[in-house]
Amino acid sequence: MVIPVGSISKAAYEEWNALLRAVESIPLVDVPPVRNDDRTRFMPPAASNGHLHLDFVSHPPPIWHHSLALFRPSLFPLGVIGIASCSASTSLHALQAEFHKKVKHMYPYNSPYPLAQSCFAFEDSVEHTQLNAEDNGLEIIPSVLGAKISNHLGMLLAGFCSQILAGFASLTRSLDSPKGWEILHSALFPTYPLETDDEQPQLKLRTDSPRSSSESARMSLQPTITGSPPRTFPTLTRSSSSASTTNRNSTIAKNRRSMLQSNSPPNARLSKVVADLFLLAGRLSDAVNWYNDAVTHLRSTPDPVWHAAVLEGLCTASVLESWAGSAGLQTSISANTLRDPWSEISDRMNMAIHMYFKAPLADGSKDYPTVTLLYCSCVLRFTQFLFSIWSCNGWGPVAFLTMLSSSLPPSFTPEPPSNARRWRMTSMTTISRTQIANIVAQAHGPWVMHLHSHDKIHLLSYMAGIYSCLGFGRKEVYVLRELVSVVMDLVVLAREERREQNMARMGVADGNLSELAASVHVTVREHQLKDGNRSILRLLIYICGIYGVNLKAVPLQEQDSTKENDPEWEERLNSIDFSRQPTYGWSELQMGVVREAIAVTEALPEVVPLPFSRIPLEHSKSELGLRESLQSPTSGARDPFIYNPRLRSSAASQTLLIQSEQLEFILTLQNPFLFDLELSNVQLSTSGVPFQSQPVTVTIPANSFCPVTLVGIAELPGLLTIRGCFAQTAGCETREFLLPLSTDEEESKMEKRRTMKEAELDRFKFTGLDARPSHREKKRLSFAVTTGAQPTTTSNEPAPTKFVECRVVPEQPLLRIRRTSLTHGAVMMYDGESTTIRLTVENVSVLPIDFLKLTFDDSTIAPMQQLLNEGEMSVAETYETEYDLRRRPVFQWKSRDEPKGVKPGQKAVLTISCLGKIGCVSGTVQIAYAHIGTDTTDSFYTRQILYPVLVTVNQTLECSSMDILPFSPIPTLPLDEQEFDADEKTRRNLLEVDSESDWCLFTVDVRNSYALPFEVHFERQQEGTEAVSCSRLVPPGSTSRITLPLRRIFLPVEQISRPIPSLSDRQFVVSKAPVGNMNQSVQQELFWYREELFNSITARWKEPGGSRNGDLSLRKQRLTAPMMENLKTDPVRVNVTLLQQIEDGEDSREEKPIPPINGKVYAQPTQFHIIRCSVFNATAESKILVLSIAANPLEYFHVEGTLMDIPVGRVESKASKEVEIPVCFVAEGQFEFVAEVRILGDQARSGEGELKVIVREL
């Protein structure tokens, strides 16, 4: 691992780092030997022919990989090299101390690595730097070496590798002890402990340099050594042991006696660790022997995970020996010519994958992520093995180089092979694409959730690359979709962590954050890097393209980089009319992919940035009288904001700029040369109104693009034309570079291409991925014709050149939010509760503000507007949705009582009411302001401030089971039996009415779903009746029933026949459901009676003993036809009563009404009574009425006159008449009288009354 040390510049570090990375391998014969002690165990023997291959990394492994320090040492940087710049005045001791401090913080305290560390200090001057004796581990590279510095670095790296090999011996010695055996078997993945002075001294690693200063001084410069390309997998070495080494290690027993203690028991894990170190040291024969020794021990003591790792090591050693044999260093390892030379390796890898997959782990084990990582790594290693053989047409040196390289195989460069070429690869190797795809697919499954995000990205990236090389595009984008989601999870998580750090930092710096928020409006502008946005967008475009969705056809504010790389192809794509293209793919899948792309794009840091609040928006003064309608959220697709920057079109009109305010223009410059280009005096080229531009100096790297920000000020209002820019290079004159827009001639050319493509639209057929619209265009016969067509002109005169034009408007005021009444911009409410938000704004400009307008948006508006736009709801459902949007908005601002303007330097308080509505999680307050003044023009300009609000609404009370019942009187008991509490008494008094037939009962259940009790209050207010109310305390988790008497309602025919209205400005609201004339009239009648019911009853709640209260909505309750029949009254109301004739004196009689008891009246037989029918005309017109009375039974009473077709006469509107009929009961029993009234000439009844009489002797 290479790290910078000290105050070294970036350019110097990259230069010296490139020199180090140029040394890719070290011959084993160049590795200097150490002193003749126990550290020579892993040193290469004399006359070795192999190499040590080096891999330079710039960062340590993730912290969660350190559990594999002993299990797989190849994952870790075995040594650390620091790069520093020094001079005669540099303190080498301080430089070395800083280097050691950095290394200490990069590794955990219990890590055995690094085994070697050294700091390379490069002299940046000709003055010689003195190296003190105590500066051990610090190497100074003199500046006088010049071109020989590469050879000198090769020698230093050879010595550094010798230190690492000596560290292998120290690590082995520390593990080959009782304490070391205990460590190796302490867990599935043992970790190296931190040693103290009182613990085993043999566990202390020695990482000092094996060579003396005299040996370092006598090293001579050697030619630069080159090696094989960098490798992908952890194996770092490729070497060959000499014949003497093979003879020396002929037996495993002799090897164990020479390497380990004589009393050490058989230890498979120790043998595996030693074999890994031999493999890293380039001694393949020793590594194979130790691996075989581990396999022998594992047969008697099963250890699946370690056994699988041993099999992987054997496969790696076999590949390296075969590579050496193919270069003439050794013979092939396979003597069986009937099988493929890679068959034995494939069998071992399959066995290793199976062992990893079947590893016995306990539930809840912490080793699941590590085992999953090993399993996926093994699958990817096996996939790379077979893919290298397949792509290189067989077993050979090219395949071995591909296995150890991170680049594409030669057969895939510069372009991927065709399908015919892929089939040829399969026929030559007997390895099919499907076989490789099935193997790599084993790495993907639910176990991937155990991996950390870093490992997920590595896994999914490799899988997508393999599928792409195999030509499986759909599988590739399936993995890419998951890869993008993992990356975006990290982006969002990092943003949240950054925001929490900013808030914590503000709290530490300013003390109490709540007091700070109450005193001043504080915001933190997070600086988010956008370097990776273009790559994510390219992935999204590619994914959608595979599914047949061409995102390039949609005009974006930030175009993809492919347009810059291939503008001709982009122009051809834009000329296609995709609305007339044939369908391709599954629409459901395409919609899902597009939704994912939108979500990812919105989560990217500043992909499409919102316009800055200083940007003005033009309005006509005629809009001043229509301001109230602008905030209606039910106006179809109209946005609730006066100006919503999120919906700003890319094809908008001229950009508005403001006089005397600083403007920023981003200019993208391209350097096509192979050297860096330095430009000075770069400034905008403008025409029109005077514009002051500040020149800048920029250096553009070779063959790259460079965005430059140019700043200037427009001095006067008017039209400003941006022609391009001025630039100057060293020793040259200033030159103007023009940036014209597309002309009508170019537009005509694109239209011609579009017409030609439409003409041949249905002439060709394509299948598979070739049927994608963007891919199909390349295969059309007109492709070459259209690209070579010459534009035609209708005039000999050249078309005028168009440039970017901006309109500069007069100076505008500037408003800011000084403070708010919210803490952290969040509000928490109960459902139906109303609260107040106060925003204090300040005018920080010299112009007065005489126009203020507040508009709002919240998270409930967009879904409801979408439902309204789809038009799938019935007319009644549409009305309820519009009612919820218009009559119950989350935010409201009453402009009548608010300030109309803000003077310069003054403040104003804006009061906003906020309603708790279930489903609302966020909202936005937009303040539009302007200075209109006495200007006589027809337009004015507004600026806007967006203030986001986080909303939390808790569900408290729910209404359900609403019902309308016929009025039922309360049974009357004798006074001595009337024992009931106060609530029962209140309920009885509530249900006392004058005429039971004119009343009904309203009931509803109220359920408390919150953890606190609430008191509910229902009130009835009807014209002509006294207001009554009912209150109940609803405990948590319980349900209470509310009952209120309600006078029955009569609505005239003219009202119930009216259509259901619309609260929006839509011209037509038509339900898509087929509704007949009869059903439509019933729905209208139900609607109007339901509205009248809700106008009569209001419900509220409050906290017992608290001040919080709110409304309880009944709008979700449904009125059915039986309920409506009980609610509405007849146009003519009939009240039937029974009167008793009491003699008062000799000739006078008094008629006294008999009061009902439990809905019945009691009379005596053989006495005269009078049935009185009171008829009331509730219609708006006078009516001639006829009365008929039906009685049961008829034979036990006598009546004077007839009971049928009794003329009542004309009854005026809102007037009543009475009809009396004498009657005498001759027997005891129960009698029922039903009086029906009808209008003369009409057979249908217009009213009805009922009387129940019980006749008995008292």
C-alpha cells in the first residue's frame, strides 16, 4: 500500500507513485537474503527462476475484512510504503514519526500487518539530505539519480519484499506454539491478539529490516525489470522452484520437522496458513505440499470452510504451475490427455463452492457476512477461470494472463465479438456461455443481504460485466438495477450522516440549538460532489434502453455525455418520432424501470438543481385580480404554486436576469490536444446591454473537458446576447469563440430525416434486443443515406446566426426568512388539529416590497390530483376528493389580516394555519414577492422563497358505522322505579321531542386508536330547532356510540334533481361508470341529503384538561338508501293524535289529548274519542289534499262518517289544517290507524302518519 506523507504536492505524489507502480514484478534472484537465522524459511532459494508480482493499492481493506487476517492473508497489503518529498531543511525524524502514526491508524490494534513498512523520501532539490542513524525505515532517493531512479526503486522494492518474507517467518513462528494453536482454533475466523509485555513473547512479530546498512550501500543499480500485468485475484505470485528445492521438500514429514516444532500436533489450519505464505512467497512446490498436508488432516477432522479455502489454494497453485509450464519453465500438471487440462481444477472449485454454501453456522452467528463473502469470492474466481479459458479459445498463456488481469480479454477489444464468434469460442473450448452464466448466478441470492455495501458493489459489478461479455443483456441490466440501488443507498445514507454532523456541529458551536432556531433562521448548504452523477445517468439510460425505453428522446437539462462523444448519432435519435414506433417489451416492466430511474435521479446530489431564489418570474398585472384562483389545488393539472421550479421546462422562453446583480455562467471548454492547455483572459463575449465580465485563467488537461464559471454584472435593463467567449493563450492574441444555436436550416434537415425514417418504419422486422428502437435505427438501409444527405436551402442568403439571449429586468427587492416558530422545520399534530406557523421575513434590499403572496404544496396534493386527472372515479368520489383538496387544505394563509408589504430593512410576520391531515408527511411554503410601484408597464416580476416543512400527523379518533334510524321513544317507568345516573338523565332529556314522526336518530361509532383519552363533542344545528349537543369521553382503545335526535329533512325536487357539482374549474365532470337514468337520480338524491346531513351536524374533539382540540370529520361516512328514507320526510307531514272528550258541566265538553306512553296511547272502551289528523304542507306551493285512514281491526269500533277520501281542502305552503273524526271503541284490544294524504289527482301518497291505540279498562 502506498500513502502520501508530509506536505507533498499532489503532482509530485502522483509522479513518484507512477514510478513505483512501473515496477510490476521482482525476480526471485534479486531478492536480497537475510542473515542466517530463522527468518530465511520463506526466502527464495538460489537460482530461482520465478518472480514476485507486486500490486500497489492506495487504501487499506475494509474494517470488516480484518477477521480474515489469518484465514486469507492475500487480501491485505503486506507492507506499507510512504512517499514524501524532502529537502535539506526537512526534519526526517518528524517525517518518519508522521509516517508511523498514519500506518498505526490504518490497521486495527490486533492486526499482524503490515509485515514491513518504509518511507521513501524523494529529494526535490540538488542539496543533499543527511540520514541519521536513528532514521531506520526511511529511504532517501537522491535527485542526482536522474534516469536511473527506476533501477534504484527496483532495488529498494526488492529489499522491501525481503522484509515481508522475513515477516512471514516471524508470523509462522508465533503461530507454531501452544498459544498460537489456541488462537487458530478459538473461532471460525481467528484474529491475531494484541500482545503485552507479560504475555507470550514468542507471539511478538519481528518486522525489522533483514539487511544491514552496508548491504544497502553496496547494492548496484540494475536495469528496469518488467513483469506480467496486474492481477485481479488475491494471488500475487508466479514462480518456479529449482530442482534443489524440489528435492529438499520431497517429503512432508521432513518439511514439518524443519519448519515447525517437533512436538506440534497435526494442525490443518496452521498448515493452510503456512501454505498461503509459501504461495505468496513464490514457492509453489512447498505451497502444494503444505496444502496436501492440510487436506490429509481435514479428512479426519472436518472443517468445511478451511477445507474449501485449501482447495482454492491448490487450484491457484495449479494454475500458476501451468502458466510456468506454458512458458517453458515446467511441464504441464495434467498427464491425462483424455480430459480437459482444467477439469481437475473445475472439480476442486465446485467442491469448494459446495463446502462454503453448506458451511454449518449457528443461528444468529456473526460469521454469516464473512462466509458469504468467501462463498461469493469463490464463485467469482471460478467464473473468471472459465471465462478466461472461453474468451481466449482454450488453455494457454493468453488465458493465464487474462485470469490475473483486470482488463478485458484481447478478443473483446476494441469491440466485443459477434454472436458467431462467441459460438466459435464455445466449440473450441467445450465451455458454453450458459455454463459460465449459471456459475456466476450462484453468487446471487438472498445471502447477498449479509454482505456490506462495499462487497455488494464489487460482486454486482463483476456479475454485470460477465453477463455483458457473454451477451446476456437482460441479465446484465437486472444486476445493474440492483447495483444502482446499492449505490444510491450509500448516497442517501452519506447525505443523512452529513446532515446529522452539520446539526451536531451547529449545536456545539452555538450552544442550544433550539434557542438558535427560535432567534434566527439558520440553514446549512451542503456541498455535494457531482462527479459520479454522469456515470449513474449513463447506467440508467443503458438499463432503460435494454428494456426498450429510450430516455435520450426526452429533452433533459443535463444531457448525457454520449451526445458529446457522438453528436451525429444523438441528432438521429432526436429525429425519430417514437410515438409512431411499434411497441417493444412489457409495459409494466418498462413503467417500473422508468419509476426507478426517476427515483434514482431525484436522489442524486444536485442532478437537476432547482433555480436559485434570486431568479425572477414575469407576471401580467391582469393576474393580480386572479390571485385567489392560483392557489386552487383542484384546477386539473394546474400546479398549486404561482411558480414551481420543479416543473420548469427546458424549452422555456428567454432567461430573465436582474440588473446590477452578479450573474454566473458555466462555460464548458474542450482541449483536443495531447498536452495541457493554459488559457488566460477568458471572459464572455456579449452584445446588447452593457455587461461587465471578470476574466479568469484556466488550465485544461489534455484531451478533456473543463467547466469554467464566468461572473459578470448587467448594468442596464434590456436584451443581453451571449455570443460566446474570448480566450487567449500565451504569446497569442485574444480570439473570440462563437457559440451559435441551431438554425432553421438544421431544423429542416432533421425534419427531412424524420420523414425518411417514418416512410420505412414498417418495412423491416427485428427480434430480440435488436428490436429496441435505438438499436433498430442502426440497421436500417436509410441509415447511410440520411447521414449523407445534404441540406437544401430555399434561399441563397445565409441563415442568420442565433445566440443565447437573456432579458435583463430592472432591479428587484430581496427577501429572506429571518426566523420561524418551528423547531428544526418540523410540526407534529393530531388528525384534525389546527396549529399556527409564524414566519418572520426581512427585506434586505433598498427597494420596498408591495406585493406578497403565499402558496403551498404538500404530499397529499399530487396523489389526489393524479386521481382527478385519470378520471376513473365516480362523480361523487370526485366531489369528495375536490372537497378534501379545496375545503380542507393542509396550509392556509388569510391575506386580509396579514401585511401587504415590507419596507427596506424592515421585518414582517406571516401567520400560516396548518391542519393535521392523515397521509401528509411534508409540505412547502412558497413566498412570492415583488416591487410593483407606480410602473405603468403591463407586467411585473416576482421572486420566491421556498420553506420546507416536515409534518407528522398522528391518527387519534376514527368515525365508523354511521346510521340513521327511525325515532324510538324512551320507555316511561313509574317514578319510584326511575333510578339512573346523570348521563342517562342527560340522554333522556336529549331524546325528548315534540312529535316523534318528525324526528329520526343519528348514530355513529367513535373509536380511539391513540394512547391518550379524548373527549368528543357532537352538536346538532337545524333551522327551526334548538341546538343540542352530546359529549363523550373515549378512553384509549375503546369505541363509544354517539346518538343525536335529528329532525327529518325535506328537500324540494328542484334541489335533489340538480347534478352533483364540481368544486374545480373543470367544464365537465363525467363518471366513466355506466349509470342509468334511474340510478343517476338516486345518486343525486343521496348526495344532496348527505350534504344536508353534514351541514346539520358538527363534531369536534379535545384533550381532557388540555388545550389541544380539533375537528372530527364525517366525510368518510356513507349514506345508504334505507338511511335516506329514515332521514327525509314526506312533502306533506301528517300527525295523528287521539283526543278524549271530558264533560265539563252540563252541556260543555273538553277535548284533551292523550299523551303517548312508549309510542302508544291508552283509551277506555265505550267512550267517545276523536282522531285528529294535522296535515302540514312542506312544499313551496299550495296543494289540494285528500285524506284516507286505514284501520285494523275494523269491526270493533264505530266511526262517524267515512275513513276514505276525506277532503282536506287547499293547504297553503308552510301551513297546516286539521281533520277530526269521532270514534268509539266497543271492545278491548290493540288498534292501528294509518293516515295517508295524497294530492288531488295524484294516486301516489304524499304523506303518512301512524297511531297505535291500546283499549282497556283502567
